[in-house]
Amino acid sequence: MIVLGIESTAHTFGVSIIDYDKKKVLSNIIKGFTTKSGGMIPAKVADHHVENCDSVISQAITKAKIKESNIELISFSQGPGIGHSLRIGAFAARTLSIKYDIPLIGVNHCIAHLEIGRALTKATDPVLLYVSGANTQVIAYDGGKYRVFGETLDIGVGNFLDSFARFVGLGFPGGPKIYELSLKSKNYIELPYTVKGMDVSFGGLLTHLKKLYKSEKYKLEDLCYSLQETVFAMLLEVSERALAHTDKKELILGGGVACNLRLQEMSDKMCKDRDAKCFVLENRYNLDNAAMIALLGAMMYKEGRIRQNIKDTEIHPYERTDDVNVTWRK
Ligand code: AMP
Ligand code: MG
């Protein structure tokens, strides 16, 4: 089954074509909104997606060496995400579906991160540490749903990194720049460590870091090193408890922050210490991408027997991971 997926939950507009039965990604085109100053202004991001929508779709089709008439399913990110961005992807998906008379299905973006992790690694029943710009959740399957075992109580860890980077003039996205600077230091500065039960929070830490930076008493590289050590330890404390609680033996990292090599190293160590296995995807499948959207669409349509009518494809900006009934997993 040839599936076209569209991703547009935030700053990335992506289109991918997969051959579901042959388990092959035929194309995976990504166009990301970037800015040197400021952050993501929703209306500007939507303009970016509108400007790039047609060319990204054509590139994906050309690269996959298929014709529109070969596509058997269209799948798109229905939520959660920024309404302005989601609307453009949903609109493009509906248009293609109506024009070429192809079935259409909207999927949950967070679950797509987990399913591509299962599809591309040997993990079968993992805990997902999903760390992206807007989202930070520890997710695992239990009783017919993907349950959220822990999450951020305020901003996502990626937003935390990007906000600090913007404050100190590093630009957007800030995660990779903070990582580069962190490599120049081994000088740990004590920082607030906020784990509450199974949840984490970054707002207080961000305020504290801004104060330390403004005091001009600390080197930026020491702050970058220390903040990474602190927030990654917080995330892994919760992930480890989720592994213990669910008795699962596999951890997958997903989301843009999963590209961070220090987080990967710390995750691997935590897993080894408790006889679990840590799986990391290639960066292009950690970042927001449409291959995972196409994949989840195919699973829901083929294994889960879910079909949607156009009228059921309105976007769900606030959809929760555990709102979705997982009908496609045996
Ligand atoms: P996503 O929302 O999943 O596309 O992820 C975007 C987020 O990933 C942004 O907040 C980036 O700053 C962050 N990011 C990307 N690469 C890295 C990296 N190497 N280290 C830390 N954060 C990263
Ligand atoms: Mg994501």
C-alpha cells in the first residue's frame, strides 16, 4: 500500500511517501521554518507552510517515482499542535483526497513518534521518552491505549532549550547550539532540579538560568553544560521509573531533542544499569517528519480498520496521547 503522509504540527512542513507492505520510505521531504531572531510566530509559520506546501508535495512524489494515481491512502497530523500550522497540512490533505479520490485519515503526532520507533528498531513494546519542542512525555502502551506516565507541567524541553538560547542570543533552534557549547565545559553549576512525582517542570529553571546569565558571573558554556546535565537527569529519572513501573525492558527516544548525543549517552547508561535496551533513531526520524505520519495512518487504516470521512478530519490542537483508542495493536 502506497501512503502519502503530511506533517504540519509546528515549524516543520513535511511530506513523505511510504510503501507500507514493503516497509520502505520512498521519500521524506522536510521544510522547516527558521528565524535568526524571535521565535515561532504562528501566523508566520502558517505563511511558511502555505508557501512551501505545493513544492514539498511535488518533490515527495517525484523523489518516490510514483504518480498521484498510485497513492492508496493519505494521512496527516490531526493533532496535537499549533492550530495555524495544523490547518495548512489538513487542508492540503483534504484537497488531495478529494481531487484524486483517495481515502484520508488523521493521526496523532505523538503516537506516530512511538510507532516509527517500533517500526525502525527491534523494540516491540517500548517506553517512549518523547522530547520535542512543544511536547515532553513519557509514553507506554497499557490496556488498549498509549498512556502518559509522566510529562512536563509547563513548557516542552525543546522550548526550554530554545527560550534560553534565544535569551543569550544563540538563535533558533537553540538545542544544537547549546549542545555545541556544552562540549567546551565540564564545570557543573548546581541548578534547580524539578521532578514532581512522575512529572517534570522547566519554567523555574529557565528563570533561574536567565538570572545567572545576566549576573555575568558564569561562562555560557558552563551554563549550557550544567543545564543539559540537569534536565536530562530529570527526564531519565522519570523514564527509569516508568520502565520499572510497567516492567518494560525497552526505551526509545523520540522528538527533536532526541538528536542530542549527550541525552543519548545518558539514556544508554541508565538502560544498561537496569538491563534494559535503549533505541535511538536516525535524526531524520527523531525530528518531526511525515514518514511517521504515513506509517501510523497505514497501521490505523489497515490493521485498525479506521476510515474517516472528510467531516471527521477537523484538526485536534489539544488532543491527548491517551484520547486515542489503539485498535491496530494486537
Ligand atoms: P521537534 O519539535 O520534534 O521537531 O524538535 C525540535 C526541537 O528539537 C527544538 O526545540 C530544537 O532545539 C531541538 N533539537 C534539535 N536538535 C537538537 C540537539 N542536537 N540537541 C538538543 N535539542 C535539539
Ligand atoms: Mg514531534
